[in-house]
Amino acid sequence: MEFLDYLKNEKLYTYDTIINYQIDIKQFQEYVDRLQVTTSTANKETVENFFLSLHSLGMSSSSLARKASTLRSYYSYLLKSSIIASTPMIGIKTPKLSKKLPSVLTSSYINNLLDNLPEFSEKDLRDKAILELMYSSGLRVSEVSNLNTNSINNNNSIRVIGKGSKERVLPITGRAFKCIKKYIEISRPKLENEKSNSYLFLGIRGGQLSDREIRRIVKLISIEFSISQPFIS
């Protein structure tokens, strides 16, 4: 990236500082990519929502300030290089959320979230199936991670191996069953490889989706939805 060369050759920044700039810019690029815009076409609202999402994830004030400084420098460089006509960083401050996420989510809030989940990609279908299943069954994250393709019964129920290797059968909603079947038929075959074994939910590399990744998926979806929708008191 020409901007990183500029930091190295003209600003004479240290290697560690340049790496931090690279990490910050890559994170912002990944965010705008999901919105189907580019860093050069991102507006002030996009930048503000980016910081709101980081704040919601619990990022410290110092880290937010550093990322804001990185983006100011980056957009200043783009402006100086005539790549953009104006910078979206004017008036941007490290954001503080004026409203908190609800501590208790209502059923209407959750149903609205589930209704608005995208289904464009294999990953979208997988993530929706996970949330529908967890809301329908109340399974622990570890139990969701350890499900296999034989865990799903055709009578809208699932077989779960819980603590102490105890097996139990739980009912799930028709809606959750439909989402899981759609994931199995459309998405899972495209994610599957020699690492998959019979695990139900697979990561992008084909292996078992870990507890940590499932928590990250659920948290990210909840945050993105909360930012885009009115808060519930």
C-alpha cells in the first residue's frame, strides 16, 4: 500500500508503528467491504458507525483514539494525493454510546433480529441457522459447537450430548429446523472438507466451528443489528 510506503519513507515511522497503522486500516477496510463501499467512498456516517461497532465490542478509549488517529492520517494522505476530494474525518470524535444495549432482550426484539438476518452467502445461512437454533433450544455454545449432522431429527428435534456425556432430546421450532436444513443442503457442502468429520457447523476452513467463534458471531450480529435498529427500553 502506497500509504504505508509514505509512512516509512517520508514520515520515517518505526516498523511497529507502521504495523499498527496497517492493522487499523485493514480492519476499517474489512468493515466497509461488508457495506459494499470502499475506503475512498466511505462517508462520515460510515466512519462513525465503524467506531460505534468497535465501542460496542468493548474496545478501550486508547485503542479507539489510536484508530481515529490512523484514519485521520490515512484520509489526509488520500486528500493530499488527490485520490479523494474531501475527508470524512472532519468532525469525527472518538464516539461514546449514549444508549446501552438492553440488558434483557424482548422476544419481539429477538424475532426482529432473526427476521432481518441476511441469507446471501454460505456464511450467512450458517450464522442464521446458529442463531435460530440457539434461540429455539437454549443450547449452550459448547453444545452447539459439538453438534453433528446426525443430531438433527426429522420431527423438529435435536439430540444433544451435554455435561457428563448425558444425551437429551430437545424440540426446536419449525423455523429453526427449516434454517438448519437449508444450511445443510446449501452451505455445508461448500464448506466441507477432510477436516469436517460430521460436525454440523463448520468454519471457513472446513473444520469444527469453535465455541469462541460462535460467541463472536452471535455478539457481532447482535451489535450490528442494535446499531442499525432503534433501541428498546
